[in-house]
Amino acid sequence: MADLLELTPDELLSTTRTVRRRLDLDRPVERHLIEECLSLAQQAPSGGNRQSWAFVVVTDPAKRAALGDVYRQGWERYATHGIGGRGAGGHVRPADEEGRLRQRRIGRSAAHLAKVIDRVPVHVIPCIRGRTDGEPNVVQASIFGSVLPAAWSFMLAARSRGLGSAWTTIHLFHEREAAEILDIPYDEVMQVALIPVAHTIGTDFAPGARAPLGEFAHWDSWADSGG
């Protein structure tokens, strides 16, 4: 069992950040750490207790390099066209200057990850059996709701062991190519993310800036934010 960081449950939940620039690209990640995180991920709930998720762990340098090429192709498309009509890069554009500066920092951080992702020592790809192509929202919500808790549990477990991670979906622009690299049966198994994992440079992560709770929580109806 790995030595764990001294974090309370609330500290763990509030300081598990998206880590890009502070991933240690030169330090190997011990296999037993990933296995411990995966064992905890297995305890997450899933729809109907079907446990229909599977995680592909990629450490082979050649396969990470190939995935890196796929990721960068997706990044170029994202930076140019965005996702779902949200414009180039899909950027959120806050009204205040502080928010705009924060978003620009995030953009630079994401671009940095695209450049070095093949050097991140571990790529973890959560998958779910079955595909949501053309399915109604209730089916999509059920399928994604069966894998996302496991993926988040994995990321929390990684944080508690001094590992950083980031939820990325850019490679899914070219999911079929990634499936070919990893021998994933594309028609039967859907990839939902690519999570780069590495030891972090320092462990002093803090809670992120968030909107006031009154803008986030709606009580009994959308019209009532309870603020």
C-alpha cells in the first residue's frame, strides 16, 4: 500500500485539480500505484451494478507516441473549430478581466499538454461496453453515468498518492485510430477519455476559483438559485 498524502476527505475533493504543467515527465510511475487506483475505481457504482467499464493502461513508449500523434491531430481540430459550435477552442469567455486571464492560462496549459502528452509516463483510457451513437439522452446519461464515477474515483485515488491527472477527450476526434493502436474493438467498446497520469511536481494544490454557490445551486426550480 502506498504512502498517502495527509489530506482530509474535503481537502482531497477540493484539491484534485486538472494537472498539466506540473506533471513530472521524467519520473516513472510505479505499477502498484496505478493498480491501487484501479482497485478503488472498481468500487464505484455503475448502472444496474453491471460494471461494464474497463480501463486501458498505456505505458509502452511507442504506443504513447502513437496516441500523442492522434491527440495532437485532435488538438489542432479543437483549436481551430472547437466542439459543438462553441467556436475555436470551445473557449469560455468570462465577462471579467480576471476570468479572461484565467481562461488564457488554461488555454496555454492545455496547449502545453498537447505538445508533451506522449512523454507523460502513463495514459489511462476509461472505456464502457456499448456505444451511444444516435441513442436518446436517457441512454447516453445511463451509460456515461456508469463509467464517470469510476474514472473520478481513479483520479481521486491518484491525487492521494501524489499523482496528477487530467480528464481529456481531445483524442476522441480520432477514436477509431486510437482503438486500432490499442486493439480496442471499436464497434463494441466506447472510449470516454484519455487521462494522462504522472507524479506531480509538488503536492500543494489548492481549491480552484468557482462561481458563488448562489449561481450554482437551484432550489426546487431553475428560476430559484437560492442566492
